[in-house]
Amino acid sequence: NFSVAIAGGGSTYTPDMLEMLCLVREDFPLRKVVLYDIDADRQEHIGKFGEILFREYYPEAEFSYTTDPQKAFEDIDFVLVQIRAGGLKMRELDEKIPLKYGVIGQETCGPGGFAYGMRSVPAMIELVKTIRRYSPEAWILNYSNPAAIVAEATKRVFPDDYRLINICDMPISIMDIFCPLAGGRKRTDVEPRYYGLNHFGWFTHMYDKKTGEDVLPEMLEKLKTGDCDRELGYSGKNDDYWNFTFRHLEKMVQDFPHSLPNTYMQYYLYPDTMVKHSDPNYTRANTVIDGRERRVKEYCDGVASLNQIRGTQYDLDLKYSRGSHLDADGSFASATVAHNDAHATYIVELAMSIAYNQNDIFLIITENKGIVPNLSEGMMLEVACRVGINGAEPLRIQEAGAFEKGLLEGQYAYEKLTVDAALEGSYQKALMALTVSRTVGDAELARTLLDEYIAANGEYFPKL
Ligand code: G6P
Ligand code: MN
């Protein structure tokens, strides 16, 4: 039986992860689950809830939470990493500083991603070193942001560590949402081909697993015609962000109809509309702080025994009684649509593909060594890989078109310079990074943003 540690245990994503581990206890049996966080108070809310959940639903697995890295990482097979350096407090500033100047204010795209990257790179490097001290062979499944910049940094600092895998849930979420446009298929009915940088890429094909037919053109055709909400059973009418994102995805497919872009491309292709649609005084960070953060904490604090779990999302007896949670193909696609746990689903599927050497296809961030031959060697590409006991094996992709290549090389220059700045402590590289980012573009503006970020981040930033 396997052992799992979750770094960033205090995250409000953790309860869904714990739920998922409980749900798959027969297919992926665990002997131990440990939460680890540097913030003991924050983690305690989640940890206490986890204790009750595991006592009731998973007594054969030992559950604990700790701030001691040795206790967390010794004797561990999988470490799931979801840290947020600087917390949501700093995310809020990442987003609000550029919006003051009419520039994209987003967690990972544009200047916000730069600032977050400057904090994440040192934090992530330190964490990986710590994990490796206690578990040299554990699989580290990392989905900390900004994933593109984090992956560029880990590639440089841990070049041979193939058990360190960087991933993101966004492409998979896009598949979950939009694959039904292809004759009602689920994402697990198809095998994707996708390439790009993290939060900056395109689906090029979507092959039906049984027939081999590429169903992406059918999906694109429907997106082009505009209103897919009904066909998708989409009823998120109150979710302003997703309503807007749906319309933008349709627009992107109308403007550039040969591929299906990652939804994050809207920040790079239509920055003006994105900025106009943003409230500089109330950003996504505020929505999360006032929404998910509060809700999950209050929920966890309110659970003192199984009684309080009954009838809620974490009432696993209800879920068990529906029979196997696994679909016929061994995935959980249909079991998890009820709530926002794509992260949890995807990460557990990935861990199982490694543990049982299933060599299933996942979209992984990995070094371009000829995968897309006309893009920079060393570019950290997000691409379809088969993943098993020996790590991720990328599938080859056709050459990038001039449009994509131009966008990608510019974005990669920005990401590389950001990592240079973080590792070398270089103000000059930081200034170049922000200047080359298409979301900024102006060197004076880049300097203004950089100086504000340095002042706001204090000790969180490397000394520049
Ligand atoms: C998607 C992205 C993640 C990101 C998350 C933000 O899942 O792939 O990289 O962290 O969205 O979600 P939030 O609800 O915190 O804005
Ligand atoms: Mn992501």
C-alpha cells in the first residue's frame, strides 16, 4: 500500500483531495496520508476535518498533519505539492498592482504571474530539496503556480529528477467541459494532442479512443456557431467569470479556427476587453477569499463528528452507495462532475497511472527535446505524455505554425528571464522579463510595475 503527503495541506483544495483519496481506497489503497504546511493555524482547520473523515471512511490509513518536514516526507511514495508562496494576501496585490495601470491583473498571466513566480521559485526549490532529503525517490506531483515558471526553474535546478512532475488541471477541465460537443463524448472517450506553455497552449487533435477519428473539428464547428451553453448543459449563469470565458473561447475559435485554445489565451489575445471586464478593487483573489476560503474553513470547523458530514458533499456513504465510483475505463470522469475537484481527480489518476504503470495519457509540462522541432530546445512544453513507472514519455507533435511559434517564443523569453531574475537576483533580468511580456510591452511601465512589486513583496522576493 502507498503513502501520500500533501504539501500545502492548509489549502482549501485539500478537502477535495482527501475525499478523492477516500473514494478510491479500493483501487489505490493507502497506508498513510500526511498533510504538511508551514502555516500551522491554517492547516489545523483542514487537518481536524481530515482526521474525522479518515476515522470514519478510511480507518485502515493512518492520517496526520504536521509542520515538521521529516514527519511529513519520510517514508512517502507520492508528494502532492500545492503551495502558494505569499498566500492569497499577496495574490491580491499581484492582481491589483497592474490593474492600476490598465494592465492584466491575473494570478498567473502577465505581471501577476511574474510577481508570483519570483516568490514561488525560491519556495519551490527549497521545498523540493527538503522533500529529497527525506524521500529521494518519492514522486513529486507539483501543481503549484505559476506552473510554467516553476517548471522552468525546477528543470534548471533538478535537471535529472524525472520523478518530479509539473502539471495543471486546466486542459483537463477544458476537456471535461467541452468534449460533450463531440457527439456527447466524455473526456475519457478521447485522447488529446495539445502543445504550448502552461496556461498558454492549444489542442490540435482529439482522437476518439475506439475509432481513432479526430473529433476536434466537430467541437470547433459548434463553438464557432456561438451558443453552446444548452448543448453543454451549462447553467453557470451566475458565474460571471465563466460566462465571459465561454464567450471568449467562442470568439477565439471564430478568429483562429484551426485549434482549440486554452481558456487562459484570452488574457494574451484580448487584453483590453479582459482589463475592461476587471474590477481593480475586487479581483479574483477577493472572490476566492470571500468565497471558497471562508466556505471551506467554516465547513471544516463545523464538523465535529460524522453527524455533521451526513448529507453534505463529503458524505461518502452516499457516494459509495452509488456503486463503483470508477467508470468502465478506470477513470472518475462521471463521478466528479458534482463539484469543483478537477485538481483532485486528475492528480489521483496520475498517481495511479504511475503506481500501476498504466501509461495513460496526461498533459504534462516537460522539456522540449525535439517534441515540437521548430520551438526552442529547453522550452518547458505542456504536451500529451504517456505516464508510467519510468515517468513521462512525450508524444511527438507537428511543427508549430508561425502564429503559435511567435506567441510561444515571446512568452518563453519572458518566463526564462523571470527565472533568471529569481535565481540570479537580477533587477536587470526582471526588467527585461516584464518588458518582453506582451501584456506589458512598454519598458517604462515595466519598471514602474517592477518597483511596485519589489516594494510590496519585501522578503518574499529574492534580493534584486
Ligand atoms: C485553474 C488553473 C490553476 C489555478 C486555478 C485558480 O484550475 O489551472 O492553475 O490555480 O484555476 O483558481 P481560483 O479559483 O483560485 O481562481
Ligand atoms: Mn493551472
